[in-house]
Amino acid sequence: MRILLAITGASGLQYGVRLHQVLKESGHKVWVVNGSGADAVAVAEEVKLPKPDFDEKDVGAPPASGSHPVDGMIIAPCSLKTLGEIASGVGSNLVSRSAEVMLKERRKLVLVVRETPLSYIAIRNMEKVTLAGGVILPACPGFYSKPKKVGDLVDFVCGKTLDQFGIKHKLFKRWKE
């Protein structure tokens, strides 16, 4: 599979970093775009971001076109700012423009939203993206797999994200498995 992975400036960069690692190790083609706020959050969370393939400011980069050969896009974590831009059809940067392309081309778009609590506006934005064909996948780990460390919780959310693309993995123990 060919996946565009965007890592925005929401807390929970570990989701994007882990998805990048798993997708690369599984032999999938992954292009990375780091949102402008991701660097500051990376310092606060002490996370090393993957090297981006495209600059977020370059709205003329290949992922901004429907002719770019990509099967889908994951935004992990997805900030509420990014969610709002996507829901409103605002393509002010490569992340939101590429997400708009995924929706218009009817390609898989998964937003790993990481915020709590949610305002009415955020909920309505999630509704808009869902109605447009996107998938809202909140960073809500399950506990039935009996996680032992934070990485297990991250793997659960990453595994659920990969499930949306039909990508096989062993990141968590499935219900009653």
C-alpha cells in the first residue's frame, strides 16, 4: 500500500511515529508530512519525528493532486485545527489540502483525533468529515488486551488505524483471541 502519513501538532505524536515504523517495516510505501506544530510538541513529548518527505507549506507537492499514486492518508495525531480545516474544505497547507484530495477522490482518509473533552464544534466537524467519507478514529485505546505499558496502548490505536486499510498486523490481542 501507498500511504500518506501526516503528523500534526496535537499531543500523541507517538501514534504517528509508531505508524510510520510499522508501515515501513511491513514494506508499505509511506510519505510523511509533519505539521507546523509537530516540532514544538515533539520537544515537549521527547519524541523524534520521522523525516518528512514533503514540506507542509508546499501546497503544490505531489500529494496535493489526485493524480499522485496514493491509496490513502492517515493523520495521526490529528489536531482539532486540522480537523476544522478539513471539515470546512480549507486547503491552507499540504495536510489539509491532501485530506481534501482523499475525500474528493474517494480514497481512505483516517483522522486519529487526540483531544478531550470535545466541543460541540469539534463534534460537528467530525460529523462533516464522516459524511464526506472520512473515518474519525479517536485515540481511545482498548483495555481488554491487558496492556502492560504505554506502548501497548499506542499499539492498540495504531492497530485499529491499520485495520481501516486492511493491513495485517499483530499490534494487539483481539477480543477473545
